Amino acid sequence: MGKEPGLFDSALAQTLAYIHYLRESGEEFAPAAPKSEIPPAPGDDWTRLKNSVLGCVRCSELARTRKSVVFGSGNAKAKLMFIGEAPGFDEDQQGLPFVGKAGQLLTKIIEAMGLARQDVFIANVLKCRPPGNRNPLPEEIMNCKPYLLAQIGLIRPRVICALGNFAAQVLLQTDRTISQLRGKFYEFEGIKILPTYHPAYLLRNPADKKKVWEDMKLIMKELEA
């Protein structure tokens, strides 16, 4: 018996339908994406999704103030996906996720796990930088969430590591804090989600790096199972 369509499948269908609507109405997509670490994915859905994200103007303030749309980077067939909050200044400048100081720390964590950035996929809940790095607004999260779910639905990772409160709360639909959520897996649409502290938090609170490493060891064990 086939698997019933889940939230990811629904989000993907809705997003692709939106792309079809834009095409039929004569809307133009954004120009081709700048060079990134993203390898080709099979089929046209990945390309259509990426073009739709790059051309998105749903959040007028973000579309007006951004320099880049940060789609995400890494392996489009990754078993492990890291999801953060939103791009910062460096990410907006380069068009790639987690490339600032927090991103450099995330890269070290990934390498300590015996992996490289090209082995995983890294994305954010929001694809555009909020002005002044302010917190994402609820309507911005709602506008961008279908894109994130469509990414997850196409990649189908075994494990998602949710970095920080926003990513964990959006994915798990909870108001519990990261301190309350971290340290264990949660099941969602057949994918295991493990919330942990955001690397930016660790830069301010280095004593909690040990807790994050404990979480990474749980992920490594799960991926080896």
C-alpha cells in the first residue's frame, strides 16, 4: 500500500502549483542563481522550486531590503539537513547560508562529525535577511515555510538538526524553548528531528558547546544505524 501524502508532499504540490500559476500569468522569475555548492538534483522539481524561491517577493520588506535570496547549499540528496533561522549580513552578501562566524563554527561541528558541508544540506526557515537581523515576523515565517517544507520533501533526509528556537518551533509547531527541546529526537513525517543550540548562541555561550556535541553524537549514531 502506498504512503499517504504528508505535509511535505502537500507543501511541495502547493509550491509547484504556485510556480505554474506564475508561469501561466506571465510573471518572470529571478535571473539564474549565482554559483553555489548545490549539486544537481534529479528531475525538474528542484530547479522549479529554486527558481520560485529566488524570484519570491511575498514579503515586500524583505524583497526590498535584501541583496540575495539564500536558497540553501550542500547535497540535495543529503541524509542530514541543518536548518537555522534566517540569513545574516554575510549570508545576504554571499547568497549562501551559514558563512559568517556562526557558519564557521557550524562548519567545524560538521567536520568534527566526520562530514563536510557538501555532504549535508544547510538551509534556513527564512530565505531572506530580516533588516538589522531582527527576528522573523510570523507572516514572514508563514510565507517562507512552504518553500522549506518543499525542500525537505525533495531532499528527504533521514535526520534534520534544527538550530535554535525558531527552526525548532516552526518545524515542531511548539512554543517550547530550545533548552526544553534539545537532547532527544522528534518524529515528523518519517524524519527524525533533533533540536540543538544555534551556533550564534554558542559564540556567546561557549560552555554549551559540550551539550551540542552530545546532540551531534546522537545524530551520528542515528545515521550509522
